[in-house]
Amino acid sequence: MRMKKIGLLGLALVLALGLTGAGFAHWQDEVYIEGTVEMGDFLVGWLEVLEEDDNEDENDPIKEVGDVTQVLSLPETGVHHLPPETVYKMLTITITNGYPQYESHCKVSLKNAGTIPAHIVDVIVTPGAGLFAANEASWDLNLNPVDWELVDADGDVVLDLVICKQETLLSLICNQLEPCTAEPVDIDIEIKQDAEECHTYEFSVEIIAVQWNKADEYPFP
Amino acid sequence: MKGRLGKFGIAFLALALALGLTGAGFAHWSDDVQIEGTVEMGSLTLAFDYVEPPSCQEYYRDPATGALVEGEWLGKEVGDCDAWFDDYMEDVHSGKRGYKTLYIAITNAYPQYIVHTTFKLHNIGTIALDITEYIITGEKRDSTGAVVYDLLWYDPDGDYIGSLYEDVNGNGVVDAGDLEVINLEITNALPYQIDPCKTNKEEIDMEFKQDAEECHTYTIHVSVVAIQWNKA
């Protein structure tokens, strides 16, 4: 009797499994898509200091009074380059012992060390300690600024700053830098009559580059 | 001796009689018929087409009209794309050929770089099949090849027009803090059927977003799932 019960149970199990198979059985196949996306590198920076000079050799007798130095910092390396190339995100220009009509002339190289074309869309001059505002003073043929006057709290101009392309003297704005291409840049600073003795004036300049295909959309929302 | 032989004789006789009676009980003529069943199973085999290779095309979006234009902005050659089939296969049943894997390689990509890849699916088996599902996964890797984040497919309405997100918090679901890096669209609408010997052209479109990170590699895996048409 007990064997009969077990037999019936086994039969029920076989039937259940069979019905389950009928419900789920199907053939299936797959093909595969393997996508690999290697992102490019967008990297614009200062490559090297080309020259630093001032106007003191225009005087007679020539004196060495003021001084200007340029220091590159915050290195970044474009790993996609062969060989890899290092550029610097920060250029620090320091004038010591300045005086009215002292003029520094800096020449520096700006490079696209990435793999994506870069379009310079803006040059933003920001006044720092001792300065109040930075006003655009002159523009190139395309009406892009090349000259800024930095004024103190009284509204007096104490520094005049020129930033432009070395070869054409045009603004850096609306200038496209291809990958692996460098652009020599002139940065001239003139100290004006109203600059005060024993003061330190600071300012910063931000050169904004965006990928070339998005330049028309700058400033971005 | 004579008595013993008599006993044996009686026993033997009884045995012979018993066997004889048994034979009389079971003896009959018999015959049978047989069924020989032969079932040749078909084959359900989906492949990428052997004849027509895949192709990819770059686009940019015209900022004035929003329309896609072939090539890259201002005619430059910056990004690059390539597509090819691999993992050659033959369906043993039909003898037809195809490939199991489509590779898409995109290099030097940047935000708003757009790549469309077309490819042909071929039913090289003998059973009609339905394309029922795309299973989309992926990873973000750094320059050493190490996985930085998994990529999560986000397509709330299931039409395979969606985005891949970096799973920044690693919880396996798209939520706050995850970054959208690739818009991805696969045509055609599912499910659809491919009969044996028939092909169907499909397209997978990708557009890279602002948060896609420089100098990183995004690897995307798509499984195209097909099941027999009567079970779809």
C-alpha cells in the first residue's frame, strides 16, 4: 500500500515536470555587440616661457631697477601625445620694484596638448588685491579685446595690460588651436602714473578654451 | 535400486507433465508492428550577416537647425570610428555563414560627437525567430584599463532610446549623483520577426555627453536576444 502511494507521487511529479517543460521550453540565441569608446583629451596650457624683458634698456643710461619674472606651475601631461607633452595651467608674472612707466614684455607659448581642437572663446581679467576693476580699453579688427586697464579704488588707472597673439597682434579670442599646435602670446604690462609706491597689485587672467564644435554656443547655459 | 529409480522416474514424469501443462497454458503465436520515429530538429541561429559588413558614420548637430550633418564640425577629422564583425560561425543545419559579434571602436571621442553604426542581422537557422530584447551593459575604464564605474542602462519606457550612466555610487541603479555619459538608441522597435534566410538592418546610435571623461575608455556590451517565434 505504501509502495503504491510512492508510485502515485512519483507519477504526479513526472507529470508536473513535463507540464512545466511544455510551458517554458524554447530555443534562444544571441549575438553580441561590443562597443569601445576611447575618449579624447582636451588640454590647453602654457608650454614654455619664450622671453621676459622690460623697457629699461630703452633708457640712457641703462639701469636695472624693476624686474619681471614668469613662473609656470600646475603641470598637466597630455598622455595621448607621442611622446607625452606637459603643459602648465598657471603662468605667474611677478614685477618687483615697479614704478610708473615701467613696462614688462613677456612672451609665452600657449599650446593645445590634447587631441581635440580648441577654440579660445574668452579672456577674463580679474582684479585682485589693490585693484578695483579691469576695463577693456582697446579691441582688434574683430572687436575682440586686446587691452585692459586695471583701476584702483579711486578709479585711477594703475596698470595697463595687453594680451594678444604675437604674430598678428590680434586678440586670443576667436582663435582656434589645433592639437599639437602652439600659439606664441605677448603679455605686456605697463605701470601707470597713479600706481602707488610700496603697494602690491594683483590680478588674474583666465583664458577660456572650449572644444571647437561648441564655440558658437559659448557662454554655456 | 529399482525402488529409487521408480521414485526418480515418478518425479521426472511429474516435472514433464507440469512443464507440458505450463506450455499448454502460455503457448500462442505472436506478432508485432513497430514505429520508427525520426525527428530532425531545426536550428535557431541568429548571426550578423556574412555578406554585408557593418558601417559607421560620424555626425554633428547643426546648431542652427538641430539637424544631423554628416562628418565633423567644420570638416575636421578629430574623432574616428570603425565597425567590424568577428567570431565567424556556420549553422551546421543550414550551412549558412555569419558572425556572432559586432565590434564598434570609437577613438578620440568628445562631447557631442555622434556615431551611427548600421549592421545586418541574419537568421541563418531554419526556425523563425523573434528579436525580443537588447541587454545593454558596460564599464568605464581609466588609462590603465582598470574599471572605474559600471555603466547602467537607463530607458524607463523600454523603447531602447535611453542613456548610459556612470554608476558613481555603485548601487546598481540610476539615481542622484550618477552621470549621464552616452545617449544610445537602437532600432528597430521590439519584438520583430526574422524568418529563416531573411535579414534585417539595424542601427545603433551613440552621442557622447558633457560628463564623458577625457582620456577614459567606455566599453559597451549589447546582447541581441532572439527566441523562437512561437514563444515570443
